[in-house]
Amino acid sequence: MRQYSPQKIEQKWQKIWRKTRAHQTNLESKKPYYCLDMFPYPSGEGLHVGHWKGYVLSDVWVRYKRMQGYDVLHPMGWDAFGLPAENAAIEKGIHPKKFTQANLKMFKKQLNDIGAMYDWSLEINTSRPEYYKWTQWIFLQLYKNDLAYRKKAPVNWCPSCKTVLANEQIIAGKCERCGQDVTTKYLKQWFFRITKYADPLIDDLEKIDWPEKVKTMQKNWIGRSGGVEVEFKAKVPEKRAFLTARRRVLYWTKPKELTIPVFTTRPDTLFGTTYLVLAPEHPLVKVLTTKDKKEEVSSYIEKTKKEREIERISEEKEKTGVFISAYALNPVNNQKIPIWISDYVLPTYGTGAIMCVPAHDKRDFAFAKKFKLPIVQVISPTGKETKLKEAYVEEGKMINSGEFDGIKSEQAEDKITDWLKKKNLARQTVNYRFRDWLISRQRYWGCPIPIIFCEKCGEVPVDEKDLPVRLPKIKDYKPLEGESPLARSSKFVDVVCPGCGGMAQREIDTMDTFVDSAWYFLRYPSAHIRDKAFDEELTKRWLPIDAYIGGIEHATGHLIFFRFMAKALKDLKLIDFDEPAQRLFNQGMIYYKGAKMSKSKGNVISPDPLIKKYGRDSIRGYELFMGPPEQDIEWSDQGVPGVYRFLQKVWNLVTSYQSATSQQPNKELEQLMHGTIKKVTEDLERFHLNTVVSALMEYTNQLTANNQQLSTEHLETLLLLLAPIAPHLSCELWQKLGHKESIFKEKWPKYKEELAKAEKIELVIQVNGKVRDKIEVEAEIQEEKAKEIALASQKVQKFTEGKKIIKTIFVPGKLINIVVD
Ligand code: ANZ
Ligand code: ZN
């Protein structure tokens, strides 16, 4: 008997798969299934075993789907634009294209190592003109429908390098290159109007089978918050001039009434409002501030400009602010309250002004304490005033609130709102935390934005027939003073205006790479088509994605952007669905020596030596066996050898098999086989891949122990169930059993329900630690059911009758102990 030698087998089968184009998609399929891996950025680092995890998962899944009779689309491509290639270009002087090309080659080889069934004939690369032509086309569709627009917005700016920085280039508020403090600069930039879809982006989460965790993260990110806008009035002196009869200008001042709307989610606390705070950037600050305060206020505004948003709103941050010597009237009781400015109010959220209720809001409380502002309690747990050591943020009974005293605060919310609405002093509103998507980058290695600026015609979109706007070759990739390095290429910049034929200039910003990846899923089925971004019929057939697999780190980035894209394109009638992926699976990360496996941590395990020693199938098996696939798990050096021994056992079992030795089918083995098919199938459906592997190990052990009573079917079933996990080995052994056709052309095995009954065990039942009964139950029985069965036993009831059950102790698969007093 020959030894199991994975190297030979794996190379042999990969060659056969390539030769027979085994992984080519039948694009004309009547039973299509689209499984997509988040495509990688081809970095220079290559793949380690941590990267394998997601790719192994998706490959197991598509191989299973294929055996279920689906035509599977499982493509791969490259998210190839982006900063690292550009940095390498700046540092090493290599053209980003060359750099990307070299990495990509290595990546492709490494991905093929996994033995995954990618259809490379549909490969895409976002940095190729054949692809970015369509990224530009999509930009134009959004632009023509008012979903892309340009406005002034802040960028991170390093004053010493004189360059715009991406967020990744800022470390603790400082420039990663020179260590200078990063400041803000305002540039005109492009946005996608993603906020238009805030509601459907939240509401449609209901329709899709995604992990709850991602849904929650997206909801929080969008941050929908229903509340009320309440109007506060303020009086400011207004200078008026008139001419006297002698034509001399005279001035006098007259109080003028202004309205300051505030956004609150807590109208029930209105009577407790003791001051207002405006964002320092609020337009009314200039108008309201008295002369003597002007200087203090403008220096505070300057200081605020340097701060970052997350720090501003932090509850822990020491409160700062300036009283601007103006007052407002509280609409519910006409009390005169002071107006302050402070950085903890953001100019971009709500109305940029808030009513402050120190008794019931933590940040207001801290502020009022610091500046000795009055604190008035209006909600109390008891209905009486209590001593407040901190803000009371719970519900309770209304106090100090005039006619609303005594009712519950939840009711007061509506009542006070209605009362103000009647007087036209309030209206219901909804606010969102998230903003429009800033897609401009002042960078070279990205997709050019197809817009031309003309002095006469203004903003002119490039004609669709002139796409793609190609990235020019340039010599120096260093960003210029706040501009993209594309500004250096006059060949690129200077252009004839499509509107008037005069001289004009191209937009020099490029697009955020997340634009490239927001629509790539649409390109794959049409990757071979030259004259369209995506073909209507193919799109209808293959989309939306049936299963999307990738990391959770994209929860509030890419995974929102591509949903936005689907919704926008649906509105433009370019596609007929509004959710890009029906099912999402996030694989967990692999840790090693206590830290996430990564090159920067120096704890990377390369698959290469493991491939040599144990083979790809063993690595695949261990990546699944190591634990629930969605969890972060520590890599064990014993893992791959362990799975290797298991596969060796399979090898020995099958290769030593002669032919059916006994005519009499063994009933127990029959049951085991059907039970295993059932378990493996059900666990696969739920993505419980670790227990799929353990069930196959158990099955193999049983077959080995009973190897005198085997039938061919027992072994074939083993190989069929194992095929998605260890495809090379299964193909080889399938051939050894005498089959001419590939195992992947076989049907997924079916089980007979009556034979697949769950395994039984004898459950020991104790009362206060003494054995009182033993009952046969299903091996997988859960605590609740075990307790129910135990308490139904007459033998047990004798000892529990009339007694109180204190607790039960359950040992799965073994016993339940009922503790009574
Ligand atoms: C009065 C009040 C009393 C508030 C109270 C809270 C508790 P969410 O739920 O996140 O929407 N707020 C409004 N605009 C703000 C801004 N531009 N910058 C900082 N804070 C702002 O939060 C809404 C609440 O956050 C609003 O309700 C307002 O404070 C504050 F016991 O108004 B509240
Ligand atoms: Zn023009």
C-alpha cells in the first residue's frame, strides 16, 4: 500500500483542474449561484495562514453548492488602486502599476495554492482602464442624477510636508512622516449623496440574512435619531441708521428678535433647561456675541478648529466654553437663560445648537458644575426633588414642570411636544449621524474623476464616448501643495471643453478606492463584455450575490458603500434589486501568540512549509476544524499535523479496501452513515464547519474500527462529504475507487430520515447527587429538554415531590443532577 503523499496528489489535481477548465462558470446557467469573496488589495506582503481562512470557507461552500447541482460563479479580482502602491512608488521609485502587477502575480499563485475553484477567466483589476472606464461611467450616472456633487470640505493637512494626508497617514494626531501636528484645510471636493438613502439603508437590513452584529454596527453608524426641534428666542441689539433733516447720519439701536432652533431627543426635560450652548462655528455666534466678548470668542473658535470630532464629543473630556453675554428665552416658561459656546456641540449635527439640561444630561452636568450654572431637576424617581450627585438619565415623574407635574416623563415627552407644536414653537425631526461620502482623493493612484472645469461652462461632465479618462504617466508621485500630483501633467490637465470648445482643465482629484469596490460585484459576470459596465441579462441571472464572504472590519465602510450603490443604481433603473448581497458571512481572525496574525506583529505563519510537509488539504481542514468560523481563534502548531493524521487515516481506509466483504449490511454502520450525511449537511448550511470536520473524523474512526463490514457506499459517502474540505485527496481516492468522472460532478449524498435518527445515549438522572434513574435520550439533548424528561420520571418524582428545585446541573451527553431542598 502506498503512503499518503499530498504533494504529488495536490499538484496532479491542480493540473487536471486547470487543463479541463474545471472551474469555468457556465454563464448561461439555469441554476446559478453567486458566491463572492471580498477581493483583496494585492499588497507586497503575500498571504499567511490567517488570510487563508476566508478563502477556504468560501471554497468549501461553493464546492458544496456545486455538488448540490448549482452552476457556481466564484470569481476573483484585485482592488488594485490605493495608497500603498503609491507610497511604494514615492519611496522606491517603482511605478505603482509595476508594483501592483508584481504583487498580483504572487497573490494569484498563493490563492491557487489553496486549491480554490476560482474562475480566472472573469478576473478583474480596478486599476485597469477596461475596469475604471466603468467606474467613471457610474460616476457620471450618479452625477447626472444629483447623487454626486462638489462642495468645500476639510482635509487633513500637514503644514510642514505641505500635503493632504489620508486618515491612515495620521498617527495620534501627527503626520506619520514628519511628526508635525496635522491641521485642517478646506478644499472643494466630490461627494456621493449617500445620506439620501439613510432610511432604506437602515430599514432594508430587515430583508437580508446578515450577522446581527454588522446590522447593529451599520444602524449605529447611520445613527438615526428621532427628536424635536424647539425654537428659542433671543434678542439682540440691532443698529439702525437714518438721516436727519440736515443729512447727518444718526444711529440708534433697537432690539431685534432672533430664533435659535435646537435639536433635542428629550423634550420632556424642557423645564430643566438652564442655558443654551451653540457650536462655536454656529452662524449666529457672530451676531449674538457682545462687543466685549468678541476677542475671547474668536480665540476660542480658533482653538476649536484644531480639534477632532471624536475628542470634542467625548464625555470624559474636560469641558471648556465661553459665555457670549447673550440670553435666550425658554419657550415653556419664558425664563431668561444665558447663551454659551462650547466645542462639545458639533456644528454638523442637528441644528448645531442645544438646550442644556444639566440635571439630566451627563455632559451638560459636567459643564454646569464647571461654570457654576444652575441645575434644575425636572424628573425624579420618587416624584420629589432628590440630591443630584450626577445627571439623572432615567425615566420618572415630572417635577418643576408647571402643568406637567406628576405625570410620567415618557408621557410628558409627547405632551410637551404637542403643546409646543400648537404654538408653532416645535416640529418633529429626524437626524442622522452619518454624512455624505467624500470620494475625492488628492492622489495619483486612483480612478480619475471624469469632470472638466471650463471658465465659460463651469462643471462639464466628460462625454461617455470619451471614457476612460486615462491616468497619465508622470515622473513624480509626491503630492503637491494640497493638490493631486496629476496637476503636474499638463497633458492631462489641459483639455478642450466639450461644451464650448474653449480651453478648459480636468479635475485632478482621483476617486476613493471604495468607489471601485462599491460596484465590482456587478462587473464579474460581465467581465468579458467590452461595451457595457454590466450586461442586463447576465445581471438579472446572477445577481444579487447569494453569499458574500469577508471580514467584519468592513462593516461600516465597504459594506455600506456597496449597499448604497445598489440602491442608487436601482433608482436609476440600471438594475432591478436594491440589496447587493442576500447573505453575508464574516470569518473570524486568526491569532498567534496572543495577537492578531500580521506581518507588523512578526507572528506570521507562512503556508509554504506546511504545504510541503502536510499538504494543502490538511491546512484547509485545520482552518475549518480550529473552531466556529466566525470566531477569532488562536492558531495551534499541533492543528495541521492533527488533520494530516486524520486524512492519512482516510487514505489508508480507502486504499486498503478490497471490495464489499460482507453481504449483510451492517445496521449500525448504515445508521451512522445516514446520521453523518444529515449532520454534515445541516451544519454546512449553518456554516458550522468545525463540527462538519469533527463528524467526518468520527465517521472515519467508526469505519476504520469496522473495516471488515464496509461497503463501497460507506466509503464513497465519506469521500463525497469530505470533497469540499479536502478536494485534492477526495478526487484522488474517488479515482482509486474506479470512477472515471470527477467527484465534483457527483451529487451531494442524500440521507434517509428514518436511518438518520440522532444517536442515543443513556442519560443519568440524579437527585441531590444520587442516581435515581437512567433514560435513553438523543445524544444532543439540551439542558431544558433533559430537565423536562427527568422530572417526568416517576422514579425521580418520588424524590422531588413537594420539594423546591434550587438548581439543575447538566453535563451534556452524560447526566443531569436536580438539586432540591
Ligand atoms: C436636551 C437633552 C436633555 C438632551 C437630556 C439629552 C438629554 P442623539 O440621541 O445622539 O440624537 N445634541 C443635539 N445636537 C447636538 C450637537 N450638534 N452636538 C452635540 N450634542 C447635540 O442625541 C441627541 C441629543 O444630543 C439632544 O438631546 C441634545 O441634547 C444633544 F436630558 O437635548 B439633548
Ligand atoms: Zn466651456
